Amino acid sequence: MYFKKLHVCFNVNNIFKILAFCYLSLPLVLGVPTSSFAAEHSHPDSNSEIPWFYAEQGIMGTVVSVKLQHPDKKIAQKISQDIFALMWDINNEMSNFEPDSLLSKINQHAHKHPLKITDRLFGIIKKSLYYSDVSHGAFDITVGTIGKFYDYRKKQRPQENLIRKNLKYISYKNIKLDDKEKTIYLTNEHASIDLGGIAKGYAISQALKILQQNAIKNAYITAGGDSYALGSKNGRPWYIAIKNPRDGKNNIILPVSGVAISTSGDYERFFIEDNIRYHHIINPATGHSATKSVSVTVIGPSPEDTDALSTTLFVLGEKKGIELINTIDGYDAIYVYPDGKMSFSNGLKRE
């Protein structure tokens, strides 16, 4: 479990000094070329004789990396390739950028009649609706109704009249699931689902099962802003860095083990036009990029839940976000702002 009792100080610089004993050199994503695989030198600690292996690929629109400890390089390679294959399978089912994906078929046809879907896609949509309920719509996968009109690479955004026209179609209540038949029905033909706020976390949770099935005790897996720290690194906790969302220099360093970590920020996919930052986390209530947060990190046992919660808390902003996370056992959050100030949920405050 992660170490909750931090000294609460509302400035990144001070926290950085307090936690300076941690391994500041440990990166979340190592600089290894795509699809490469290499052993890492170990510190002379517990299990240090077992080599570390690292691999990464570009999947689900981000970099997926796997770092694990195993005595046999070929087996370690096979495990990482199984994880990548799983994530490609999830991507090909749940990406709305893939025209032949099951999610694309839902968006194209599920308003005509109930559509039979896989158990895992049914499950992730059902989990999404749960977070829509508890957040009163701050988390809403039908935000894709407007999100599809943004292109951050090309710096394109929908005009205000297009947003106003489609805003009324954003509502998770337009999604109807049949638990018995495992079907989905969209009650509005204009509604479009986007699973970007939960799919990567779900993929990591499934990858974790592969690690456990192969008796891997120590590993770190990440997909963009979502990760899971399994076991330890050479007998010590994993140390994760939460960066200042603007300068990237001042970090909070947290020792963690056996938890998922998800960060949502306005600096991941964005462009700036007329001094306005347009980023990929859309507020379902406005159709515009959410403006109440700049970076939110959630820590807890389940990757798909931390993924959904970090998006939810980002949209809600500090006050309502902290109120919500304080009601969910086992999960905590950190808001970080450009000036270095931070806010913590109750579980991260010093008693």
C-alpha cells in the first residue's frame, strides 16, 4: 500500500525538499526506443540478483511501458508481448478512432436498435455510468458527442454554434444497458461515446492480471497518465513523481506499492489559441475544455477507477472533487496548480 501520512505543505518546492531522500532519478517512463527490451542494473538489495527488463510500444494513442523483474529474459519478453497484444485488442475494440471497432459500431448503429456487445465492453460502460451517477454527470462518456469535433494535433476546435447545437445531446442517461442480454441502446441518434477517460486504466488492470498469472512480484506498468506499481523496486517502494503542470521541474515524490496512480492534466493534449488553452478533458456541462483544474492525481487500488476518478475530479475542480474523493474508501487525490500550490484529500493529510 502507499504511504499516506505526508506532511501537508501547500507548495511543491517545500514538499520536494521534505522528500528529497527519495530516488529522484527514477523515471516513470524510461527513455528506451519503442519496442526495445533491455535489462537494468540493480542495486545491491533484496532480489537484486534478478535482472530488470523494460519494453514499450505506442498503443491507445500513448506510450505503454512495462518494467518487470524476472530471471529469464525470454519469458520476460513473452510476458511484455502478451501485455502489448492485450492492449492492442482492447484498443481495437474500444477506440472511437478505429472505424471497425465495436465502440465505433455502437456510435454508428446502437441508436437504431439494441446492440449486443462483449462482456468487457459492457462492463466498462457500466462502470462509466456508475461514475456518471456519483459525480452527477461530471464524468460522462457521451462527451464524445462534442469531443469528436476537436483535433488537438491540427489545433482545430468546434465553433460555438456547433457546440451549442450538440450540447443537449450529451447525457449518460441516453445510454441504456440490458444486463441480461448484454446489449446497449442509445436513445438519441446524435449521442457518441468516448471511453478515453477510463479505457487506459481498464487496460492496465487487465495487464496486471497477466503479471499475476505469471507470478511476477515486482513490476511497473504505465499507459500515458495511468500506471500501476506492483511490489517493490529492489526491496524498496516505487517512487513516483508528480510534476508541476507547467514547468515540470518541481516534483512531489511519493513512495508507493501495490496501487494504481492516474493523472489527468490540461498539458497532455492541448493547443493554445488567443491565450486560451484548449485541451482534451471536456466538461460535459459546457462542451468546452474543463477550466477548474490543471492537474489531478488519484491513487488507489484499481487502475480503471483511478483513471475515471482523475478525469471526474479534474472536471469537478478542487472543492467538489475533494468532497467526492473523501467519500470513497481507499482512494486519495492531489491537485497541483501552476504556482506550485497543492490540495490533498483527507487520506494524504497528516493527522
